[in-house]
Amino acid sequence: MKILLTTLNSQYVHSNPALKYLYTVLEDTPDEVFMREFTINNEYSYVYGELVRADCDLVCFSCYIWNIEMIRNLAADLKKAKPHVMICLGGPEVSYEAHVLAMENPWIDFILCGEGEYSLYRLCQVLRQAGGEELFHTVPGLIYREGGKVYVNQQIEPMDFNSIPFMYSLLECESDRVVYYESSRGCPFRCSYCMSSIEKSVRPLTIERVKRELGYFLHKDVMQVKFIDRTFNYDDDRACEIIEYIIDNDNGVTNFHFEICADLMSDRMLNLLKRARRGLFQLEIGIQSTNPKTLEAVNRSENVYPVLYNVEKLTALQNIHIHVDLIAGLPYETYELFGRSFDKVYKLKADAFQMGFLKVLKGTAMASMKREYGIVFRDKAPYEVISNRWIDSVQMIRLKSIEKMLNIYYNRGGFHNTLDYMMNALQTEPFDFFERLADFYFESGYHHVNRKKEDQYRIMRKFALGKSQDIEPEVLNEALLKDLSEAFNPEEVRRFLKKGWEI
């Protein structure tokens, strides 16, 4: 049997660990197994053509919110082109409400719900046997068709994670892509908007195995290892031992990314991180809100101040890239209250401040509370919030415009001197500043076309000079020129000044 494992990543630099796990567990089968990773930016006709040319018996798609719509179209067209091809979907986007998906899409032969390593291995065993369709009921987590009906098997129990082979035992690391690595599965927390809350326990790999596998990545000089553990520091001793191993074996090239819970951070971890080479670590910290009632409603710690305090300590180190998140559209957070959360998080001066929007994911507690909270959201992936009881649709769009300003003028860098000067001169809070900047930007129509980075300096200057007598043109120009000089080389700055400030 010829099997294709495939997916569409959101960017070329990303890779899919699920396919690698599946490829590795199928290694000792007699099947001919291939793996292909595309991106959602590839032309549809190119991906479709590659799937048809692969001429496989079974095509397995790894499905997520960013690729499910394209996969549904590709798989349906593939079935029309080659009716004998068996189509199997798996992944978090199809693991919930899968029966409905199968009923609505008759071209789907199989859906694997939950962890797929053993389930796919068993499905392939069954398919190789004569009359194997009579054994479909023995495949845990499988949804399948028989006699025009859709059958749903019992969910697979959580696997012994240590029994799954290292995903790179058969495959080479891609030097030009991020390596996604999992040292544990599950999450100890129950955040109501997150799919990781569905599993009730954490299953770690042994520390010896983790060190051995990280040593492989360090030996290969990979660009970045991104841990996809939902809460890397759920066990402080374990997290510190891994961090210490990385510091002691630093190759001067590889960067490591972790998602941590800041209020769990110990003094021991902080002292370890002080020793790290600048750029060795990136930490992502989901703050999500600073409103106690909101945090309580989504099953997060109500006391956000230890989180803010520890993030301040991390940013003060200045050797670690710090990424913080807020989520707009959560329960009990009005537009004004979100602004207060924004102000507190902005003042942490993290390297990146992501302003996200609630996604109502299938299977989560938030999805079951949508009526109670009056949540209106998009029917199709990524199921993003449109409005709720506390923020209407117009306010949500306004927050979208503020997000755009935050990305252009803060996250992409090159404006920190200007932003600091203007907020001090105007005596304004960060949210109010970005709100006013967004109003100016959109009312002026600058959002209708993509702008070069150099034009954003001209737009900022025009905004600043039209806002207040408190802005001193000479001081503003000095701040802008300092930012320009840090963002561009001298020749580019010279060309900019020759062209002038008019936009």
C-alpha cells in the first residue's frame, strides 16, 4: 500500500511534527510511506497536481484551523480525480464534531480523532488485510463508513508518550526551517478557550531522552527549536534542568523557544536565564487579560500581578526575547477594560506584544458557553469572535485597527524612540495613543494599500504634528531620525531625507 502523509503549513519556515511522528511509527510496516509538506500560500493547482501525481492508495491530511478549508477542497477534488484513493483526515481541527464532518462530506473515508500514532498504525494493519473492513471497529479513535452509515469508534486512551520514537530517528532536520519539539503532552491548566485544556494530565518524556534529543539538534546546528509543550515550566525542577543543559551545551547558533507560565517562574530559573547567551532563548507568555473577573471566567489565575512582576524581571535581563499575548473578546472584558489590560501589558516593554482575538474552538469549554456569553463568531476557521455581550462588532473592528498599528509601529521595530517621546509629550496612556493613531491612519485611508516601512515614518510624523501643540517638531524629528538610523543603513537614510517627509 502506498501512503502519503501531507499537510499545509502556514509558512514555509514552519514544519509539521505530527507528520514526522506518523512517518516514524509506520517505519516498520511493509507500506511505502511518503511525506509532503506544502503551505497555504502555494497555488491551489500546484498542490492539487502534486497530490494527483503522487498516485497513492491512502492520503492522510493533518488538519488545523489555518488549513482546513483548503484541505477540504483539495481532498474533495482528489476524490473526484481518483475515486479509488482513500482519504483520511486527522489533527485537532477534525477531532471534535467529527461525526458531523463525516456526514456532510461523503468524500471522507476516515477521520482519526485524538492522538494518531497508534490509530493510524492500526488502520494501516487493517487495510492490508483481505476483508479488513470488518475490523474497522478495532481501530481506536476512528470514524468510518460502512453500508452508507457513519460509525464512531471509542476514543483512544492517552498513549505512553515515551513509547513513541524520536521523530528524527529516520528523518534529517531541515536547516532552513523551525524544528518543532515536544518534551511533554497535555497541560495542567484548564483555560476555557484552549484545546489543551481537554486533556486532564501532563505526560512528559524522560529527562534523559529530552537531553539526548536536544543534543542531536545542537549537533546539527539547527536554526531554532520551538518547544510545543503547552506549559514548559509546569515542573520547575524539570524545566531548570533542561535550560541548564541547553546553556552548558550552547553551540552559539541554535535558538530555543518556550511557552511558559510567568507566575510559576522561580528565582532558580531566573538566575539560570541570566547566564544565557543573548538570543539563546525566546519566552512566550500568555497574559491574555488583567481583569480578575475575566481571568476567573476562563479558568486562569485571578491574581495577575505576580505574572506582570515576573515578566518585568525577565525583560530587565535584556538577553532573552520576550513575547507577551493578550486576547480580545473574552468574557466580562469591555472595550474600556481591554484598554486597561493593554496599558499594563504594553508598559512591560516586551520585545513582542501580540494582540490576539478569541477563537471559539471546537471541543473547548468556551464553545459550550457561547450562548451564555453572547459570543458571535465566524462560521469557518479560524472561528474568530465578531462580538459578545461586552464588546460589539464595531468596537471589535476598532480593536483590529489598533492591532494593526501595534504590529506596524511596535512589533516590527524601528519606532521605540518616537513612541516613547510622543507618549511622554502627549501625556497619554498606550492604548489611548494607539487608538488615536489608528483613527488617523484609517480615516486618512493609509490602510487601503500596503505601505513601505519608510512611509510609516512619514505617516507617524504627519499624525504627530497634527495632534497637539505639546509636540515639538525639532524633538520629534530628532526621535524619528534616530529610529530611522537604527532601522536603515546610512545610504537608505540619505535617500529618505532627499525624498522628504511628504507622504
